Amino acid sequence: METESTLKKVGGFAFGAVVLLGIVLLIGFLVGGMVWVSEKALPWLIVGGNIAFVLCVFVFLPLAIFRRARPWAGLGLYASSYVFGIGLFAYSCIYTVQLWGYGALFIGLFLAGVGVVPVAFLATLFHKAWPLFWDVVYGVVMTYGTRYLGARFADAPTPKEEAIQEFSMEDETDDE
């Protein structure tokens, strides 16, 4: 009986060790695969970011001048923020691994829960890699700046909505 119980304990421990090893390998493959995909996709993301920047400056921002077109300009700016954000993520992933290694990437993604961009920001700051630091800052400003502007422009009322609001406000003041 004792031998059978000992064998069950050893078997349970071995099974637990194999499962834990499988989880660690899966996480390693996911993190390594993410870096590989980022390296392969970054040239395309840079081209996409450049196209999105040109569209933002020469199409969406001038389109926002016209009140009726402002929601459409906001939608374009908001969509462009995702192009900038994906490029920033890939860029930050690559430079975090290059400057601090896979451990920092793992910490940034899974343990700290803050993401890889702040870890890349800190890595470039502590390594005094100023061009990379300013690239990360530029990416953050472009991502959240276009997202904010896009949301503001998309929520802007059209002239018809403004007239309805003014009419409803006049009705409220007449009741008093």
C-alpha cells in the first residue's frame, strides 16, 4: 500500500513538472514568436505609419475644418492611431529585447501588466539611447494624440444636431 501511495505522489509530481515545463515553453515560444513577427512586420508597419501620417496631415486634419466632415475626419484619425500603435508595439518589442533581453519583455508583458512600451521607454532612457528614446516618445504622442483628436472630432455634433440642441434648449427655457 505504501509503495502504491508513494508511486502516486511521484507520478503526480512528475505530471505537474511536465505541465509546468510545457507552460514555460509555450510562454517562451509566444514571446520569441512575438519578437520574430515584430522583426518581420516592422518594415511594413513603418511604411503603413508613414502613409497614415500623410493621410492625417493632408486629408483628415484639413477635412476637420468642415463641420459636416468632422466625424469622418475623426474616424480616419482614430483608425490611424491603431496603425501608429501597432508599429509602436512592434518597435518597442524589438528594442526591449535588444537592450534588456527577453526577461524584460516577459516582465513587461505578463508580470507587470503595463505593456512593452513603458519597458522600452525605460530601457532606452537607462541606456541613454536618445534616438530610440525619442522614437518611443514620438510613437506614444502619435498614437494617443491621433486617438484623442479622432475621438473629439467623431463626437463633434453636426449642424443639424446643433440646431436640434438649440431648439430643445429654447423649449426648456419657455417652460420656465
